Amino acid sequence: MIDEEQSEEVSSEERRQHDRARLIVDVHFDGAESTGVASTKDISPGGLYMTTSTELPVGAMLAMRIPIGTRHVIVKGEVIYSNPGEGVGVKFRGLSDEDRRLLEHELPEA
């Protein structure tokens, strides 16, 4: 989520283009010299917010594995904003059409 204070730091091009659904699942991530598991706070076909105390800098590329329904979505993502000690907002990069359809079908209404 973008706080009022942070909203000025994120360009209009980077702002969320999809409504996010509240969904809490464990995301396995690897990148920015870190590997770990974080919990999603919300997710959409465009990206997610995950809570983690791991410091992941803006611009870091992550490989993520996200359980959705009975499958796992494997996708790369770029950290768009960081709230150190709290979590990060990640924009998906290269999400397949199949995985996009899965997310659109499986996610609860926002």
C-alpha cells in the first residue's frame, strides 16, 4: 500500500494499475542478496505488497514463488517502494498470460 507520505515518491507510471485483493500467503523470494519467506498483505495481477523485515532496496529484482489455489506462480518482480522493517511493494515483471488468468480467477474480489 502506498502511504500518503510515500505517494509523492512514486511516479504516476509506477502507481498501481490493478485493484489489490486482501490475501495472506507465504511468498518465497530470492534477490538483492537475500533469500527468505514473506507474507503477502495484498496482491493483484500487477504486483503485491509483502511484509518482511528483510531490507530490499527499491529497484531490486526478486524471483518469487507464490501459492495461488492449488498451484504456484513463479514470477520476477521489481521492488517499487520499500518501507524498511515493515515490507515492500513489488511490481510483477514478465507474468505469463496463464499465471495472470490464474490470479484473476483465484483472487478474492478487492
